[in-house]
Amino acid sequence: MDRSAPATNVHPNGEPVVRLEGVRKQFGKLVVLNGVDLTLPRGLTTVIIGESGAGKSVILKHIVRLLQPDGGAVYYEGERIDNLPERRLAKIRPDFGFLFQLSALFDSMTVGENVAFPILEHRQVTRREAVRRAREKLALVGLEGIEKQMPAELSGGQRKRVALARAIAQDPKLILYDEPTTGLDPPRADVINELILKLQHELHVTSVVVTHDMASATKVADRILMLYQGKIIYEGTSRSILEADDARVRCFVHGRAFEEDLQSLQGAR
Ligand SMILES: Nc1ncnc2c1ncn2[C@@H]1O[C@H](COP(=O)(O)OP(=O)(O)OP(=O)(O)O)[C@@H](O)[C@H]1O
Ligand SMILES: [Mg+2]
């Protein structure tokens, strides 16, 4: 795929895999999402950037129905899922592979058991087959032969890769990455970027990556969206976002403080 081509609003195979329409979510008095519209086009990697606390993880949780909106609607493959009964949801849940923000491995299980766990839980397969598939997924993320190790014995980068192997254990159609490179040094972060590209290429999945790591965002993205104060305020490509006119986007992308944050600092002096 030509990564420099403008991909904004490109839906190469018709209907987007996911569509959020006017999604609103608040926790108590805190309005986190205030009318979010977005699509995840088939086969592409969409990156969502935004400052800490902006609501990026909350968006991902709406896509996989870990959260339900207070207003608006969420569609998966054209079907409205935000109000779907649990029984129907159970059928589509295996389509989603979620790499959680804090890798969240089971510390009392071996690496192999961690990866085999979702396979055994959701599919009618023998333990032997689950172990075989777990080994296959670990190989895909470049971690052959560590099935017997415990998570505590691994580095942060390896733990992320094990969590990624577990996220793809059920051959998902949609992979959601929440801060996949946070806490990793630049070379290890880049291994994760390369894996995101590899999985998209080899598994033909649709992906959404939430991050505030701009190097990662521009490397893996076909499209970049920016969430700011509860709304998507920018949609563009890795190239176009670097030249965006919007001051809020420019500040974020180039790592400068937002004007209003500076003003509040001055006010606090
Ligand atoms: N289950 C919840 N109950 C109450 N408040 C919540 C809940 N989940 C998220 N929030 C609040 O919603 C806001 C957005 O949270 P979210 O985790 O989506 O931020 P984020 O953009 O992912 O930030 P970060 O980059 O730090 O991960 C935060 O203020 C958070 O405290
Ligand atoms: Mg988050």
C-alpha cells in the first residue's frame, strides 16, 4: 500500500468496519465524549491521538461494548451493537482483539497459558490444539520458545508482545491497540510498530491504535484522528497532520503546551 497517498475518508471496500455516530459519554458530571463521529475503514490502520484523559481509551471501550454510550450509536459491520443483547454480542466478541493499555497478563500462568486462555475459553478446541495455536501466535510476534516462562521473567517489551499474541489468539478481524508503545524505549517501541504493520499486512485486519507517541502514530497510520475536548477535531494522514493549521493539533503534534494550559499556569503563579 502506498502510505503517502491521501487516505482521508477512503473506504476501499465500501462499508467501514466500525462507525460511531454522535457518541456521548459522561461519568458523573464529567463529559468525556461529546458527540464523537468516526469510522474505521476496512483494512486500514486508524490512529487516534489526544492528550491524557481526553477519552481515547473510552472510545475503544465503546467499540468493543465494554462501555455503552449515553447518546448516539455504535455500528459494527453495519449492525448497531451499542444496544445489542449480550447473547448476540457473544457471537461477535471474538472478532475483536484488544491490546489493553497495561498488558494485564495473568502472573500465575505461563506465557503459553496466557495466550491459550482466550482460545480455550471461547472455542471448542482441545488443550493440545490451543497450545499449538498459542505457539503459532507467539511465533508471529517473534517470541518462539518462551511458552514455559512466567510473565515476571519478561521485559516490558516482551510482555507487550505476549499480550499482543493473546489479543490475536482468536484471529480477530479488528485489532484495538491501547497505547501499545507506552513505557518502552524507542527501539523496543519500534518493534511494536513493526508488528502492527506486519499484522495488518499478513492478517488483513482492520486496526485502531490509540497513542500519544507521535513517532508511532505517523509510522503505523493510514489515517490519524485527533480527539480534543470530547470531539474529533482533525482527520488526516501522517503527512498532512505535520502541517495542520489548527493550533490545537500543531501543539500536540510538535509537543508544545496548549495555550490555555499555559494561561492557567500563569494564573496559578
Ligand atoms: N469507568 C469510568 N468511570 C469514571 N470515569 C472514567 C471511567 N473511565 C474513564 N473515566 C474518565 O474519563 C476520562 C477519559 O479517560 P480515558 O481513560 O479514556 O483517557 P485517555 O485519553 O485514554 O487517557 P490516557 O492517555 O492517559 O490513557 C478520564 O477523566 C477518566 O478519569
Ligand atoms: Mg487511555
